[in-house]
Amino acid sequence: MNAVIEMNKVKKEFGNKTVLSDVSFSVGKGQIFGLLGPSGAGKTTIINILTGQIRPTDGTAKLLGFDSAKLADGIYNKIGMVLDESGVYERLSAADNMIMFADIYGISRSRITEISEKVGLSDAMKKPVETLSKGMKQRLVLARAILHSPELLFLDEPTSGLDPATALRIHELIREQQKRGCTIFLTTHNMEEASSMCDTIILLNKGRLVERGVPQELCRKYNKDNLIYIMTKDGKELNLDNNHRSAKKIAHLFSENQVESIHSSEPNLETVFITLTGRKLV
């Protein structure tokens, strides 16, 4: 795997408080990688270490093959970031915010028109940012982050508080970035988002990694009950073992057109996290 991000046995202490312990993982090129954990788990500290804003107490971190503690200015030109603090200028128009960013990176202003159309901001570009809805502001922050076609994109809760339609549009834009080869580092509390978007995830609790893997595989791994739940059309609920002995019963219900709904006991990521830690992700 061609690793874009690497952490090896990273430990971080602030005074006598340990916020990260023995954190190791890697992210391959072109992956959408999910970092999941409750508030205070250490997610922001990981991002800050990877982007060179703070140094680890112990261990090593690399970004695009370079030591995160010694990143050159040229590396930052290859990174886009959508973080909790948007950093946009509220009194300026959306266009002026984009122009400032384009000029800093030496990008043609014609690129602004292209990106604003892509994120659905064309009609809002002349408006002051302070007048835009939360969803429109989030599109602006994402547009700014992808304006220079970064190789690596950090997204911290990119759809938090957005309506479903806007969140779906953001997801489409993220996948477009992946298709062109961009690596996505995503933090989210939205388990549906993590399951549908991420190629692989890690679960972080109190500064330690508790599990990692492909979301669907993790859910199957912790399907301890291994049951089939069936609701019949006359309102009965059936819990059947998920094995060959239940096959005839299930086939008979379908042949008699008695099945209203059917699903398995496979847990979601929230349930997996609770099983491992005894606490919720949010």
C-alpha cells in the first residue's frame, strides 16, 4: 500500500495528561479513511500532529512521505482542510473569500467559477458570507479546500447539522475528489455516513485505538446474535437463527407471500463501539 498518512506508536501528553497512547495506522492513496470516536477521544490531536501543528511526545507521524514535525511549505500546498473553525471572512462575499485563497495559492481565478458551479454556489458568490445558510457556508469551505486540487483532504464533521439534501451533495463532492485520486481523512459522528463513505475506519476511545477495519466487515464481526428478524404481514415478529435449519421456514414464508420485512441482527458501528467500550460515540 502506498501510504499517504502514517502514524507509528504515537503518544501525546499535555502536562501530566496523556491524550494519545500507542496510536498506529496508515492510510493508502485514494482511500476515504474514517476516524471515529466521541468528543475528547483525541481525534483533533491526531489531525494537529499529522498537519504539523503540534509534535508527538513519542512515536512518529508522516504525511505524504514526510515527517509531520518537519513539513515544508510545499507540502501544505497539497493539503485541503475543512475543520470545525471555518476561517472564512463573514463580511466579505463568497467570491472575495475564494479570490483571496486563489491568489495565495497562485491559482487562476477562472478556477473559482468552475468550483462554485460544482458545489452549487454560483448564485451566492456575490453575497456576504454572513448572510449564507449553514449549508451554503459548508459548501463554500469545501469549495475553498478543493480549489487547488489537493492530494489529501482533511474533513472534520463536514455534514454536521446539515439537512439531508445538502449532506448528500457534500457526499457526492467528496466522492468526486476520491475519483480523481485524492485521499480523504474524515472524522464524523454520523455512523451512516461512515458506513457508506469510508473504505476503512478506526475507532478511537480515550486516546487509544480499539478497533479498525472495513465498516461492513466490522459490523459482521460483532454480529454475536446471528439472527434473522422477520415481520410477517399479519403482524407477527419471528427471530430465527441465521443458519441452514431456518432456510425452509424462511422459504415457506416467502412462498406464501407472508413476509412484510426481513433483516439481520448485524449491528451498526454505534453498537460495535458500545460493545467495545461501554460508551456511545456521541
